[in-house]
Amino acid sequence: MCKETRQCRICQEVKPLDQFEIDRRYKAGHYTTRCRSCKYESGSVANRAWHHLKERAAKEGRKLEISQEEIEKLFLTFETCIYCGVHQNDVDEVFQVDHLIARSLGGTDVLANLICSCARCNRMKGAKTVAQFFFENRELISDANFTLLAHYVAITSGQPVESVIFDMANQYALYLFRKEREVATK
């Protein structure tokens, strides 16, 4: 164990020098000023997801509506995919932030519109509404997960769960109506 110590510039803790990485920008003997724990935490999945949302918002010329802390809490809340139920540790790809109402359909970056899902479910859902994705993938999404999702939206949006489910059902009914009308007009 190394006897020499250094104070981390992020967590302010004094730690043995071997808990810091060698700074490759300099010749041997120089160590970074950020400990390994803080480095890995700053590169967490939640942190990367927040930075991705922030970059996307800047690219679209809008301000990000959610804080980094809220995204971190989101990832702590969802250890399993809200859709299929797979655990974060059981998949190769990291979990992603999914917009319940897609940005392309007017969805925003507020907590009530964001959840975590596995990459596979996020790709499969795409810009579909939650109800459309649920009804088209009954073998994938359990009733319990749909109920959990409805309760999450109710809590984060301040709406009664019945209203959330009613809104989702209406979205799906409108989707079916439009789909039938397209078929009828062809």
C-alpha cells in the first residue's frame, strides 16, 4: 500500500496515491487530481444519459428541463426495465432514458415523461405511445409492469392513476381510429 496521499479535487477526501491514476499527459510520476471512485462515478450510466439529453437539447436549441440529480434518481429507481422486467445486471447494453411520449410527438424532458428501459425495449418502442407498445407486445410486457408504469406516471405528474390509465387508453383508441381510417381511405 502506498504511503503517499493526495486530496481528491471532487470529493475532497485524502486518499492513498494508488487510488489516483497516472496522468498520461505528463511523464511518469504525475497523478490525476481526481480519485478513481469520483472518476467512475462521473462516468456513470446516469451521468452519461444526462449529458446525452443535454447535448440533444442544445442541438435542438432548447433548454434541458431535468436536472442531473433527477436523472440519477431515475436510474436508481429503475433497476429493471419498466417494460420487459429484465434487470440492469442481466443485459449487455446499458439502460437508456426513454420518453413515454416521444420528443417527435411533443414529449418533453420532464421526470413524468422519462423512464429507464433496456436498449432493446427502447428501440422497439420508438415513437409509439406506451399503450400502443403495450398492446402490440402483450407477450413482452406484463400487466404488473404496465400497472407499475401507470403508478409511476401518476406519482411524478401529480395525477390520479385512473386518469393516467384513461389517457393512455384514449391515446391507443385514437391510434386505432386513425389506423382504421387510413385503411378505409385506401
